[in-house]
Amino acid sequence: MKTYSLLFIFCLFSLNNHSIGQPVWQIKTQGNRNLSDVWFNNNQHGVAVGALETILLTENGGENWQSVGSGIEINLNGVFFTNDSIGLTVGQGGKILRTINGGKNWELIISGTEELLRSVFFSDSLIAFACGNNGTIIKSTDSGILWFELKSGTSKSLLSIYFLDINFGYIVGDLGIILRTENGGTSWQIQSNGSTHRIHDVFFFHEDSAITIGENRETYITGDAGNTWTLTSFVSQNDIVDFSFVDSRYGLAVGGSNTVIKTTNGGNHWINLKSPSHTLSAIHMLDKNEGWGVGAGGIILTTSDGGLSWQNQSIGTNQTLRSVTKTSNGIGFFAGNTGQIFRTINDGENWHFINSGIVEDLFSIKLLNENRIIAAGENGIIILSTDGGQSWTIKNNPSQNWLFSLNFVDDQRGYAVGSNGTVLFTNDGGELWIEQQSNIQESLLDVFFSNENIGYCVGIGGTVIKTTNSGMTWTIIQNPTVQNIRGVQFINEDTGILVGDAGLILKTIDGGLTWQEKLSGTTNRLLSISFIDENRLIVTGSSGTILYSANGGESWAQTNSNTVVPINDVSVSDSILLAVGNVGTILKAEFGNTTSIVIPEGRLKYNIFELSHNYPNPFNPATIIKYQIPESSFVTLKIYDVLGNEVATLVNEEEPAGNYEVEFNGSRLTSGVYIYQLRAGDYTNTKKMILLR
């Protein structure tokens, strides 16, 4: 078992201090927590749950998802609804949350246990069961209000539960454990399918017939009430972690490496389906065609053709976001790593994933009008949409150099700049691009035109070049810095600001002939600048830096962004500011002409590497190891004996910033002292734990 906690939505307010018209920043999203389970009552109403009390609700078939919760930060593992109103979700520390209004609000219920709960199930409208670590089984007979514990006869962790009716039920879990009851959980019969591998899920076809899936790609079926189990034919090379049957014959299952498989004969044989874009950890099929799957990083996929194809309904991303653009009518786009593009139609309150058709990182995106959007990035990729982002076509880049910034004078004439002094020009809205001669080799990181003729490009080593004839010729401008310049913007032909490394801010009032350095108050790298009006400016940068000026850039004050990740870009339109950054961070602010300043009282989470002591310690046979990382890193978590021999690898993958916990099961080891070691980037930490058998 592994759970994740990533920074997510919080908007906190507190009145402090005073300044002129400083915007109020709210974190709309900052990364997506992993989702562990999903449930749909019908094709409109669904709930997904996951790490750190993530509860997402949709009432329109997943077109829009909203984050709801009880304010109790626990990892949630399972969700089940008995009707359109009443539902339960279970998780860490024996916590149970209950809703009576379809998931809009949730109440904490006392379960009577502190064990981690992994699965929940209603056998009818009143009777509910939940199971979890150390053989825990609890039951409710009043729709989940009051709970009492049942004797399972095992101390093994129980992972999944399924009831055919109020009497007949199965529970499965670690080391091949199978429990069967015929009397509503009063007593449990321990069964075995002959395997010692973990069993992830179980499903009843009728009283005597059931199917299980587990580790090592094992699928077993029984036709005699569990007295014997038969290993079925399996096509997947990856472990299957969840399945969903709609009748006694038809079901879909999901697993590692984007695996989706289907059976039409009750699990006797399986066929591979086309892999979706992401690996799913849970699936819920409403019928043979319509279903939903959820997974790591908040991924939500839906199918309407029985798993042959999948559409992304995720509300955010863990990828680095590089650029944001919006118009005055609420429409906006942001783009980032791996070709990800998202769209909003309500000034950033909700965002929807758009398939760009590429995997290259995108560094800049511009919204030319409601239909025409253009983006550019890695390997010189240029993509264009003429239908509001529904479809994208790749356009030719005559230079093939990477492109870091786009700027358009109008919806037809625009410029792109990039590595090796690249400057490209288009006069047909991005259909065709012509390379201009910059006469330099330094990479250009940003471009801005104050009118159709006058433009500036900035870049590595303090590079500034200027044109007064729409780019036909470019002239190098001398300036008082050798720092990398990463952002440029002018409010008119004469007045402009440059920002860059080591807190650099330069201002000109004579069209770049001379520059004055302004005190920024920070040594952080500054990445983006935007004029709100001729007096007010916003600058963003590394370590969550947001600077604000109310006097045309003469002096600057730092605003609390409530995050420590780099803020890579900011866009201004009407009274709305949108900013984007690493780990899927999206910030929003509204500003006006008031004299009050509102600074959010934020929580800076995951700002250090940390490895916690395992709990419990000593342990038998399982314990939980927690750690946190402040930035995306390649993480390994390994177990060693006292002689330095490696006995287990728990984690060996790239992970985004977040708070994690991993369960280590030592049931196959002898008693003694063991070492667990975390490596994340340049960080290493080691701790001891004791296994007592």
C-alpha cells in the first residue's frame, strides 16, 4: 500500500497591512493528489476519493469535478454509495466520512478502530461493512452511523470487500487471505487459493461463484463456494489492481503500465484493450459501455465504448506549467510539460484537460481570439488550434530550434524566440513562419512588441536586442547586467521593465537607450512580468516569489503566494490575474482600485526533505514509513538487514513534491533490526526499525 499527499486547493483569507490595490492571491490548484477509488450511481453522479482527504464530486458525468471534503486531512482508500444520497468513504486511522446529500458535505463518523481502513461496501440500504489492516472488519446496521467490530480470525491486512446480499460476502487481502461469510459477518471461514501473493479485489457472480485478482498477475475463480480455486488464463504482463463487473460475464480490469483488459466469459479468459494515456488504480463500470477510472496524480479517465477508447476528465496536473494566457471574457489556456494544455471558461475557477496530440514540453501559449490558440516549445514544436482548442495541428519551424516565448501584435502578426538567437515571424496567425536574422547566438527567453514596429527580445547573459521595423533588422542594446534576462514588457514605446536572475529588475523610460536597476528585495530568479496598468505591475519567480509595484516599477513589495514552487508565468486581463508554476500550480487574484491589501494566511507544505520514523516500531508484521519531498525527484526507498544486504525495494520512481507513506510487510523476514533508507535527488536519510515475530 502506498498513499500520496500533494498540495491541492485552499483559499484562505486574512486582513493585514495596507497598500494601494495589491491583488489577493489564491491557490486554485497545486498538483493533484493520487486517487484511489471512484463510484458512480448513474451516468451523471460520481465521487472519486484519494490522498489527503481528496473528495471530488461530479453531477454531470465528469464534465466538471469539484473538490469537497470535511476538513480532516486523511488519506481515503474506498468509497461506496447505497443510493443517490447516502455514501461512505474510509481511510487512514480508522476514519469514516459519511454523506447524506450525494457527496456535497461529509461528516466524520466514529468507527471504533484506529486501524487503516481500505474498503467499504453496502450489502443493502442499511447494512455496511468496512475492512482494513490487522484483520479489521467492522459493520454498521444503520447506514454507517454506528459501527461495531467483527472477529475476522486473521491479523493480515484486508484490502477489498464484496457482498452478494446481506448474508454472503467475501473479503481478500495480504498473503493470499480469503475470508467468506454466509451469515452477514457473524463468522468467517478462512479459505485459500493456493497462492501467498496479495489479493487486490474480489467479485461475486452468485453464492458459489466468485473471482479474485492479485499480485503476480494471478486471477482465480471458484464455482464451489471457495472450496477450490482455479487459476485462469491471463494476457497481461502487469499486475492487475482492480476490476469492475457489470454482470456475471462482462468485466474490465486495470493495472500497471496503462493496462486495461476485458473478459466476456466471467474471467475465464481476458483480452488486452488499447492502453489509455495513464495507469489506473481503480475502475467503475456503469454498464458494458460507460465507465470511469482514476489513478496517480489525480487522473480521471472515462470511456463510453467499453474501454476501447478513453477521454481525460482530470481537473489538474502534477506537471510543470510554463505559460498562461486569457481574454476578458473568462476564456483562458495554460500549457506545460509533456504537451499538456488546459482550458478555462470561467476565469480559472475550473480547468479542463485538452489533448494537444504531442508530448513535447510547451514553454509558451497565446490566445489570439476565442478560436485561435498557438503554443510552442521543446524541439521547436509549434502547434495551432483554430477551433478553440478542440484540435491541434503541428506547424513548420524553419529553424528547428527550441522556442521559449511567443508574442503577437494582433491575431495575425506574431513572433517566436528561442535557442541560438532564433527569431521567427508570422503574418497569417501562425500558419507559416519565417526566420529573421537576430545576428546573435545567445538563447532568447522572451519577446515583446510595444507596437507593430518596435519590439524587444531578451535572453542569456544579459542579452537585449531591439527592432524598429517589425523585425527586419535587430540591434543589440547595451545594458548594465550580465545576468540572464527572462522577462520583458513595455507599457508604451518608451517605458519598459526587464526581469531576470538574482532578483534583477531593470527599467527604461527612453526606449532602452538607458536602464536603471531597481531594488527588488529578493535574490530569487525572476521569471515573468506583466503590467496591470501604467502604474501597477506583477513579477513572478522562483521559490513562490510574487512581487508587486504600484508606482510603475520604482519600488517593489513581496506578496505571499502560499507556495514555494517556481511561478513561471502570469497573465492579466480585466480585473483577473492568473499565474502558473511547477507541480501543476495555478494561482488566481482579483484586483481593483481599493486601498486595502489582503494577504492569505498560507501553509507552506512540503518545503523540506524529511524521512519520518516508522510506526508502529517495533512491528509485526507490517509498519508504515512516511516521507516528504519538496520538489519532483527520483526517489528510492529500500530496506536492508544489519549486514547491509538489500531485502526489499519499496519505491524506485520519479515522484512529484508531496507527502507519502508506504507500508512495509516483513512477514517473510526473521525478527531483528532492519534499516530503511530514503534517497531523493541529493538527499539521503537512514533510520532503524525492529521486527518482532
